[in-house]
Amino acid sequence: MDSFDVGGDRADGADEPTCVYGEGDWRNAAFEASMGASQLDAHEALERVKTYAMKVSYDGERYVGFQYQGETKKTIQGELERCLMKLTGNDRDGLKLGASGRTDSGVHARGQIVHFYAKKPLEDLRRAKKAMNGMLPDDIRVDEFWEPHPLFHARFHATRKTYWYYLDARETADAFSRKYAHQVGWKPPDLDILRQACSMLVGTMDYQSFCNTSRDKAKNETQNTVRTIYRMDVVEEPHTGLVRVEVEGSGFLYRQVRNMIGALLVVATGRYSFDDLQRIIDAKDRKIAPMGAPAKGLFLMRVDYPKRVLTPPVGRDGDGDDDDDDDVVAAA
């Protein structure tokens, strides 16, 4: 079995310690081995469990977010775990389901990646996918179901993510776009200015002005707010009449994409200048930035990983082909 680091990028503003599992957890030996501890311990731990991954799409309108928040609140994780408990016989603690990122209330996904653990192997993953979709509500779908590397972690191994944000900038908005696009036709943005403003947010910089304080963070807890955005492209869709902003980055802070879109729109509609946007960036202060855009226009589209973590190792004796270890591909 090949060994690799489970640290990865702390996407979505996650600055938790690398090993997120408690002392005595039945996967600790495997994670410690991936950090350079005993390979024998890793083999013993991995023989007791199977790691599986899924690519999931969902309409976030009816849900308070991805993360499980107890039995009384409707969440994507809660629905997935409900079905996986029936499929695997594991309880919620045994599944230890994790996602590439915890999308907020009302945010959608076409490329969310999750992992979970099963103490018994699933013999037919095609049937498992079909069974999941038979149990899930119609607004959540499992698009892919596969066995990754035993130490795969959907969040910590992600190297980059791509979000799309949809705008309906037509003077008369489409009646059906209201659920999945931010309708801004009352004062349409200048798309050339929008593109120029987007270019100001590309690069490696401190995005503190575009970060809300996460509910998971203590008030006195410091957070690394430096991220890398590789591209922000404005694309007009002739077939739908919508405009989408594609944002690709190493990882994102809490509500960062929506807050950036909100700031970009006030520039593209003439209320703020480019200098105003630069002052917001330099200030590193969320309080002086405009309101974020609504959740309904945001889609998590794609998550990229090193190729080697998406498939099981060739053998348990370390004889796998590592020539493409550095290749980065989209999951499934």
C-alpha cells in the first residue's frame, strides 16, 4: 500500500488539525501510517473497514445546508446518512461521512464529493448506487459510486474546487430562473466591467473582506484567510439567457464566493468603482464590503483530486505505479 499525506488543502476555510478523528478511533492507525507511522498498523486498520466515495448532486432549496444538524433539521448529509445506514448496516458514527465542503443553506451542487466507511464490503457498487437513488428524495441524486484509495478524504485531499454562480440579467427575468439564479435585471450589470472586476480577485491574496465568521469558529480563534483563485470567468449562455460566473480556486472561505459576487455586482452596476473594490480587498474587513449574493444562484460544480487518491492502490506491498502521482483530475 502506498502512503500519502492526509493533510491537503483546508478547503472552505477549514483550519482544523490534520487528523480529525478522536483518540481510539478505529481508523487512527491508518491515518497515522499515512503520516509516516507503521505500515503494518495501517494494513490492520484497513482490513477492518472499506472506504467508499460518491459524487452527489442536489437542489439545496429545501435544505438548511449540507452538514447534519440533528434529526429535526433537513440536511443533505442527514438524507445521505439515513440511506447509507440502511444500505451498510452501519450507524451514523460508523459511517463517518465527510464531504469536500459543507455547502450552506440553499446552495446547490452538481459535483459534491463525499466519502464514508463501511465495515462490510459492498459487493455491487452499481446496485448500491441504484439502491441509494431509490431511497433518496428526488432532489438528491448519487451520480457516481466507487471505491477510492482506503485513506481517501473528500475534504483534505481536494486540490481545487469550481463553483458557478448564475445571474439573470434580463430586463424581464424568466419566471423559472428565480429558483436557480440571482435576478438582477432591475439594474443589469455591465459584463465588461464585471469581467475586469473579476480579474482583480484572481491570484493568491488575503480574502478576509469576503469571509463571514463560521459558526464553527470560536470568537477569539484566528483563521488563515489567504487563498488562491486560479480564474474567474464570466460566461453568457445563449441557450438559457443567463450569465454565469465560474470561480476556480484552491479552496474557499465561509461564504467567500457569494460575498465576492455581491461586491462584483455593485461594481458592475456602477455603484462602486474599481478603486472602491481595491480598498475593500486591502482593508481585510468584512464590515466594509457589500452584502453577499443570495445562495440560490450558487452551484458546487467540480472538485479536483490527485489521481492516486481516487482509486485503490495496485497492491498492498507498495508495488503500485506511482508515475502519475502528481496528476490532478476531477472526481468521477
